[in-house]
Amino acid sequence: MSSLLESCKLMDQSSSALSTVAIASAALSCEAARANLSAFDLTDSGDGSVSKEDIGVSSDIKVLLNGSKLAVSSNKGDDKVNTDSFSKIPVVYGNVREAVKSLHSVIRVVSNSGEKLGGKVLHLCFELRNLGEGSLERVRSNLGSVGVEGLKGIFEKECLSEESLRNGVKLAVEAGLEKDYVKLVKDVELVLGIVWKIVSWEAVTAFFVLEGVEFLNEKSGGKGGEFDGGNVKAEKKKKRKVLLGKGTSVIVEMIKDRLMSKGEGLEKIVEEFLSFLDPKSADFDGLLKKVKEILESNESRRIPKTPKGTRDFAKEQMTIRKKAFSIITKVFERHCATALDTPAFELKETLTGKYGEDSKLIYDLADQGGELCSLRYDLTVPFSRYVAMNGLTSFKRYHIDKVWRRDNPSKGRYREFYQCDFDIAGQYEKMGPDFEVVRILSEVLNALNIGDYEIKLNHRKLLDGVLEICGVPPAKFRTICSSIDKLDKQSFEQVKKEMVEEKGLSVETADKIGTFVKIRGPPPELLSKIMGGTEGSELLKHNASKEALGDLSILFDALYKSRCIDKVVFDLSLARGLDYYTGVIFEAAFKGGVQVGSIGAGGRYDNLIGNFGTKQVPAVGMSLGIERVLTIMEEKAQNQAVRATETQVLVAVLGDKLAVAAELVSELWDVDIKAEYKVHKKVMKHIEYAIDSKVPWMVIVGERELNEGIVKLKNIETTNEEVIPRSNLVGELQQRLKLNP
């Protein structure tokens, strides 16, 4: 076992060095091929959809190529060289880095089994093969462009091919299946050696494409022509000095310094080059150190990014968000709620113990004032604290603001996001507020026009009755509810396994829970069926569940009369994992093509406000999952024109007179016309901007217009132009925009 571990440690070191050198070789190939760098424009979207290692590889490549005139930016790229061998570099090399890190983490634990070590080594083997195949494709591409004859023949003697890689991987897999982990490591070492040679040849061929002719001429004293076995193709014109990246130019100079004093003849030069890249050579550590220095010293040039689980919003996204928030606010205010704002962080004791198993996701702050504080996890607990602190007995409020959760980001799941909450606190007619908040959720989703959705609805007391009937101890009600709450993401068998193996329920109890939580259907029909069936007879014997069934009967009748029952599904699997729910609970799910999970939820929480004061104030509320709703809206808007601004008029001044633009645009601003200005000599620049920005009207002013006291009004849609007196400008625009003067 010790020899296996030592072999794995050596492989860890060698593959780690390879992942760094391979980046440098790939960067040289990008310049040799004049590659399009669009594949390296990776940024962290915040939802975990792009690997951190992929982003790191892209950043390293761009650091090495910073300032290059050969490898081009995405808006100037040549699609002919934007092949898979270049576009897949971030993913392939990122996967190698992940595999190396994974192996390293296992090696650090001496007690790990040979099977675990073997699994990590085999994973690395597969990723090395992918890296080698991509690098080999670039070697061949470079050989097709190189200006030095004879280089291809030297390469072909190496017999490097995809087949040699596949055979090496095949041997490693066979050793793994036989659980011969010592042989497995040796086979992967052979694959690693092949990949090292390929990556080294990528550097050799890229160097000769970029500098070969000039270097060989310089080494031969400027004689050109024959160079001992390698014919340097004559060039009619003096070779133009190319500008390499700041990082790659340093590497190229190191290579030239090494080769200039070593050997004569092309084969000798190539041999010295390959020796320089051999990790066993004396000079290799110096090269590796230099590459690392370049990457680390250029840290400030790396692509800036947002923290994991957060996002920036561009102007098009902000337009959609602003529209959505406006629609939501309009619905909330139609139901006569008042706005409330609370601090972004609360005392930690305010939030602790309110969220069940999700309490671990609360962000704690290192406060300097002696208080233990945390970023708010939701808007409901701060609302409850506010009601209790101010001694309120009734309050209908809405709150739209950010919350923070230390969650694992994924598609539609972020660490910083908005919530849109509507809550009603106080004593009202039975089920009245519950009906209204479900109705509000339906109104909001309809107004946002996202497409088909459903609102799953249940009652916490009904669920408690089910758990008691099934034999779950009361002390485990909340933790079992947290398990049941996962049924929208996991199968019942997975949830059952958690309830039995992790939470100590018997298999019989878990199976009995399964017979209840699989019940769902149209509310009135299913309620009648439950009341008249076997399940109903058991539930009616339980006081809490009997009360819940009565509540649901009143609620379903109100929703039916309100004409929104068609969107509601009675679902006994709905649990809502938060500890503070005491009555009706509900959750909205989108039924369209975009898979985003829950898009809204809520329920009754009669005891939460009392936790912060001496008086219990019952309450019920809903929260819209606005980030997921916005994801749906953004998907729908992809094929639609989205105006980033509401500009009504562009004041276009031909020339350089800012004062003219300032006077005209200020007159428009003073009468509440949404206007912006541009000062430029060319009228087409103004027109192109207006078309791109979808501005409906232009006011054009040049020297002639200034001298004659007139302006041109241009309708962008019809392209019609009209000359009007300068003094009539404001009135004419108000009339055309149908604004009241």
C-alpha cells in the first residue's frame, strides 16, 4: 500500500506540472493558429453552471495572451480556426485540474483504500486522454502551417497517435477491473508520459510556426537556406515582427535563449527543445517556475468575477426586472397593502430556530459592535419581529427586497436573491386571509404572463395528523416534514431511504406515509373522496386533521367562487420545510419547458409573531420566487426586442456644440419628456444609435438649422422628416407623444 501511495504522489506532482505547461503550449498554439478567443470569455454566472476550474483555465490563457495581436477577441474571430481543439480547451483542461485536485485530496488521507486511490487515478487517466487528443489535433494543425521543412518527419518518428492513447487507457481500465491497482498506476503513468510528449510537441510546433524561420536564420548567422537537414522556406519579404502576448513572449524568449547555445541541426534543436520540457531535466523546474510566476504576477489582469451564487444584471435584464417588479407592486397595492422595509441584517437570535434544517444556510456576520448578527434569510421573520416590536394587532403589508442564503448554487438557485412577500397579520374571518394570499399569488403569476403553472396546497395540521396516524413520534414531525418536502425533487424511494436510514423511522411507518403523500388531485373532488374514504375515516378521528379538513373545505369553496380554483391542486405530499408553518401551506410550480423548481410559496404561521412578544398575532403570507420567475421571463424574451431604456426622443447635434444639446434636451426634461442627447458630426451615427436603441423620435440640429432657427423632427419607424420652428419643438413633441402640456 505504501508503494502505491508513493507512486500516486509522484503522479500527482507530474500531472499538476503538466496541467501548467499544457496551458502554456495551448496559448502558443492559439497564437500560431490565429485562434478565436471567444471560447475563453467565461464568467461565473453565479448558479454553478460553469466550473470554477474552466473559468480558471480561460483566465490563465488570457493572461498569457494579454496584448497579443495574433490570437483575436471574439468580435474579430476567424471561425475557420475556432475548432473543437481550441473551443474545448477550458472544459478539457478544467476537467484535468479537477481530476488532479481530486487525486491530491485522496492522497492526503493515508488511510484511503487502494480502491479509492485507483478510482481517482483512473478518472485522471480519462481526462489526460482527452487533453492529449486535443493537443495532438493542434500539433497537426501547427505542422500544416510551419515554415520549416523536416519538422513533420521528425515528429512522425515519435509514433504519437490517438491509438497509442486509447491503448494505454484500455490497459489501465483492465487493471482497474482486475483491482490490480499497482499495475493500474503504472499503466496511467505510461498514458501520462504519452500526453507529456504530445504537449511538448505542441509547444515545439507552435514555436516553429511563430518564430521558426527567424530563429533558424538567426542561429545560422543570417545565411538562410539549408539548415542541416531542415530547409527554411525562403521569404520574399523581410519577416514582419509579430507581437505575441506578454506572457507567451516571455516563454518564447526563454526557449530561444535555451536553444541558441545548444546543438546544430534541426533534429538536435528539437531534441534540446523536448529535453527542456521534460520534467526530469535539470532546467525544467526553472521553466515551470517562470510560467507560474507569469500567471500569478498577472493576477490583476484576470477577469474580475462576482462571488459564487451572485449575479450582475445587464440593461436588458434590468428592463425585464423593472417591469416585473412594477406588475407585482400593482397587484399588491390593489389588495390595499402598505410597503415595509426592514434592515438587511438582524440579530442572530431573531433568525435562529425558525427555519428547521435550513438554519445552517443563514449567513452570520462578523459584527464589530459586540452584537451577533446575521443576514436576513427571508422577509417573513423580520416582518413578524416588526409586528411584535411595534405592538400591532393587524397589518397587511408587502415587501420586495433581497435575502441571502449560504446555499449551494445551481440553475435557478442563488445565494443572493430577491423575494416579493405579501402578508396579512391579525384576526379576520375564518380562512379569509388564506384565501386572499392564494388568490394574490395566482393574480401575480397571471399578470406576469409566464405561462402554465399550478399551485399545490395542503394543511400542516392535516400532515401532522397523517404522521401521527402512521406512527411517527411527535418529536420527529418537523424533521420528517423536511424529508417529505423533498418529494418534488426526489423519488419516494429516495425520501424513504432518508427517513429510515438517517431519521430512524421503521420501514413500515415510512411505507404507510407513502400511501398518504401520493394522494393529489383537484381540490373539491379529492377532498370529498378523502372525507368519504378509508383515509378520511382515520383522519376524522384525529382532532387536528379534522379541523384542517374543515378549513380546506371553506378555502376551496372561496377559491372556486373567486374563479382561481382551476390552478390549485390538493397535494398531501406538500410539506414546506420551514418550522413556523401552522396551517394552510401552498407552493406554485411552473409547468412550462424551463425547469426552475418552485416559483412561489407561503402559508399560515400563527405562532411566529408571538415568539417576539407577549401577544400571539395570527398571520398568513406568500412569497414569490421572483428570480426563478425572471429566468422564465428572460427565456421568453430571448426572441423578442427588449428596450433597455424608455427614451422617447434623441437630440442629435451635428458638430461639437455641447451647449446647443444642453439647451434643447433640458427643455424636454423640464416637461417630463424622456430624452437623451448625442453630439457627433456624422448624422448616420445618430440615426444608427436611435435605431439600435429603438428611440421613436429624433431632433436633428446642424449649422443650417441653428442659423435658420429651425429643427428637424425624424420619425425613426417611418423615416419621415419634418422641419419645424425651433420655438415649437416642445409643443410638437408633446402632441406626437400624446403628452398633456
